[in-house]
Amino acid sequence: MLSIVTPAFNEAQNLPTLREQLEANMRELGVEWEWIIIDDGSLDGTYALVQQWAAKDSRIRGIRLSRNYGSHAALACGLKSARGKVVAFIAADLQNPPEIVGKLLARWRTGANVVWAVPQQRAVSGLRTLFYALLRRGEGLAEQPLQGGDAVLIDRAVADVLISREERHSNLCARIRLAGFAQESVSYRKDARRSGRSGWTLSKKMKLALDSLTGFDHALVRGMTYLGLLVAVAGFLLAIHVVVHAFAGDPPTGWSSLMTTVLILGGVQMISVGILGEYAWRTLDEARGRPLYVVEASTEDEPANDAKRLERSL
């Protein structure tokens, strides 16, 4: 069985088109499949729509999270619920054309455990390339394409590795890379969002970037060491300068140089403390053991004749 997992946040307008295209592609592939739609705290009629579909089609399952946890948490939820031998992640905004699933599946059949859908270079922004260039510095991530990878297909062996350990502040795609196994990629043309407004805001992108840098690379901490060394050398040279001029009868006067030194040192210290705080906060958050997401409702828990009944569970 092929499990398709789709996180959805306010995607009631896009899901009908996605369903139509997916069903057409699955008929061509001739495979047994299921579609798991994770409603990530939508404010529109996304979950109500999925409820109607699930009541009539057993291949469609819906899970509603109690609030908006983010796409990576939604993907982790869908992955845990997937029953298939292979699992494909595809977005609800139709930027990943559904026919890419067939290409991913065909490449998997050649022996790969993980197959990435990599957008063509002309569809990739400079900031996106910079992010993945920094990410590939992490251990085990050197093969990360600079274009990234939006959709991905993994087999059950990789899925079991990811399910065995959930991380609150992490990048699920980077974890797939880090898991190893045989990984290949196929290219595709990334389309524009059909309708609606993306929930992938700038603040969420910045959080993912910070989670990725702190979770998979020690560059920030190592940078603090180098910066501290640089400041120490600069302070040592400044001290030599002061002593030399003092012996020459021309000691430095005024408070400008002193205030500049104090502000620079204070700024470096505050930045260093902030970086350490980011690591300490993430460590504390993981130690608390709070759930990565909370399931508010699932179509599997609802009788077909009573779609309004919701069962809350952690």
C-alpha cells in the first residue's frame, strides 16, 4: 500500500482539485493507496470537507489537530498513522503536482529507500538556496541539494526510524536525510499556489531555519568560540597600543574609545548568551516531554452517520 500524507491549513479550496488529480494518477498507477489529510488547526471548512469524503471513501482518512502546530508536526502525525509500505509527503497547495508521486514510486522500485522531489533551479529563490547551503554543513547532510526537496517518498524502514523518536524543535526533512539509507531524487517543475493564502509565514520560516541550525550543526556554538578568540586578540592588541603610547608620553584620552570597546564586548556577550539560550531552551523543551501535537479528532473515531462527534485524545 502507498500512503499519501498531506498537511493542510485552511486548504478547503485546494483540496477538491488535489483529490481529483490524485485519484486520476492513482488509477493510472494501479496501486492500493490511502490518503491521510492532517488538518493543522484550520479555521475554514477543511476538516468538515475531509469528514464528508472519509464517510464515503475508506481510502481517505482525516485527523484534526487541536491547534496549528506547523507542517512538520502535522507530517509526523500523518507518518505515525500511515499503514503503507511506502509513505509519500505532498503539500495541499498544489505546488507539488500530484503526478510526481508516480515518479517517486517508480524510482523507489529501483532500490532507493528515500526519493526526493527536487524543484528545478529556476523555481528556487536565493534565500532558499542559502538556507540549504547552511543546512548541508550539518553532520550527515552534505548531500542535501541546494534546491531543497518539497515532496518525498520513504519506505517503511525509514518511517520506523522516524516514528521511534519525535523531536519538538526539528526539521523532519533533515531527519530523513540524517537517517541515511539509499537516497535518490527526481526533478519537477514547481507550480504556483492555486488559491488561498499560504500559512507558511516568515516567522515560521525563521523558526525552522533556527531549529535546523541548532539541531543539526554546531556552527553557532563554534562561531561563539571563534568570535570570543577574535575579541580577545583585538583586546590584546588594544592593550599593547595603550601601553606603547603611554610610554611614548602620549596616553589615549577621552571616553569614546572606552565606550566603543565596552559596547562591542557587551554586544558580543549578549549575542553569545542568546545563542546559548536557544540551545538551553530547546533542551528544556525536549526534557519536559510535552507532545509534539495533540489530536482533537479523527475520522476513524467517528461513525459514518454521526460525523459531528469528536473524540479528544493526546
